[in-house]
Amino acid sequence: MKHRYRLVSGLVLAVIAVVWIIFLTTKEGKDSSGLKDTMVTQLNDVKDKVLEKDNPQVSVTPEPTDAPPATPTPTDVPVTPEPTPIELPEYTKFDYILANVNEKMNVRAGAGQNKKVVGTLPANGYGKVIERGTEWFKIKSGDVTGYVSTQYILTDTEAITKMRELDALKVKITNNDVNVRTEPNTTCEVKLQAKNGTEYDYYPEFSTQLFYAIRIENEIFYVSNSYSEVTIKLDTATK
């Protein structure tokens, strides 16, 4: 079909060309000049139509793309820094022991396996140290006073660490409006005033003879031991 159309178009152009030549040769100069212009215009129109048919201009509408919506740029969110861990000394002498057994251990009347059993201390039970020794500690636990073998107890830093894991090592405020201070003295800044019965985590690592060290919001503060007491929330020995 396309080739046939081109053939017909060519014949039309040829006929027009012949007619134009005849008119140019038979008409006078002025008329032939006007006719020439007319024929040239007609030839150009025919040529343009033929070319337009051969090379149609197709208008292409771009297809919409399924692009995801633009992700908004995130705003800067303030990041709360992690609290700096409290650095503890490698060793701290501690006035309490912890039973490091699966069930229970004996408390004896003297420092020896042949001594009379005066009580038993349950696993993770505690006692206050009265006297230290290489193989035996004399303790008081509840209503029982006697000796325990060092093979079966945790002492000092190990005892502190275990009690802290059990969330059992506390300082309890025993008076109203007790000053919580930034240093272990009475001339430093007062952080707040604690109410009677309030409990805080106890840190013997930083305590002094007159002040207990406590933790508030991952910082160490101090309260007078005249208005507070150490409480260990674990079992004691029984007879």
C-alpha cells in the first residue's frame, strides 16, 4: 500500500511539472511569471503532503511511572547519651558474708569441722562478720552466732557483687528530711532531702566511716549513717 501511494504521488508530480512547462512556454513573460509562482506553490504543497504521508510525526505521550513517593528527609533526633558506668575499685573490704552453697551450710560453735553445729545458713543467706580468719569466719546471722568455713562463703568484693545482682544491697533512710550530699561531709552541696523509709542502692566501695554511699540516677551521693542504715534483703541463719 505504501509503495502504491508513492507511485501515484510521483505521477501527479510529473503531470504538474509537464503542465507547468507548457504554460511557461506559451504565456507571456508577466503572466508566465505569475503562473510560475502559482505552480511552484502547488508543487511545494504536493511535495509537503507526500513527505508528511511518508514520514508521519507521531506524538508520544509518556507513560506515567510508578515511582514511590519521595521519602522525607528525617529530621535530626536528639540522642540521649548512655550514662557513664560507675567505675568501682578492684577490691573492697566488706562487713558481711554470703553463703555460696546450693542448699544450706553449717554454722558451728568453734572453728573446726568437729565443732558443734549451732545453726544453718541457707543458700545466699548472709551474716555480719565479727572475726576474720584464713579458714573460718566468725559471724552473726539473725539469732545465730558462730563460725563458717571460708570454703563455702563469698566475702568482700565477691559478696558485694552477688548481693547487687540479687538487688538485695540497700541503704534505708531512718529519719525525715535527711540531706543527700554530693560528698561525704556536711559542708558540700545538698542534692536533695530524703524521706523516712526511702531506700537506695548501697555502695560500700565509696562509703566512709560516717557516710554511706548511695546511687541516684547512676551517680554516687552520700547520707549520714546517723540517719540511715544498711539493709540486706536476704535470709539469715536459723537454729
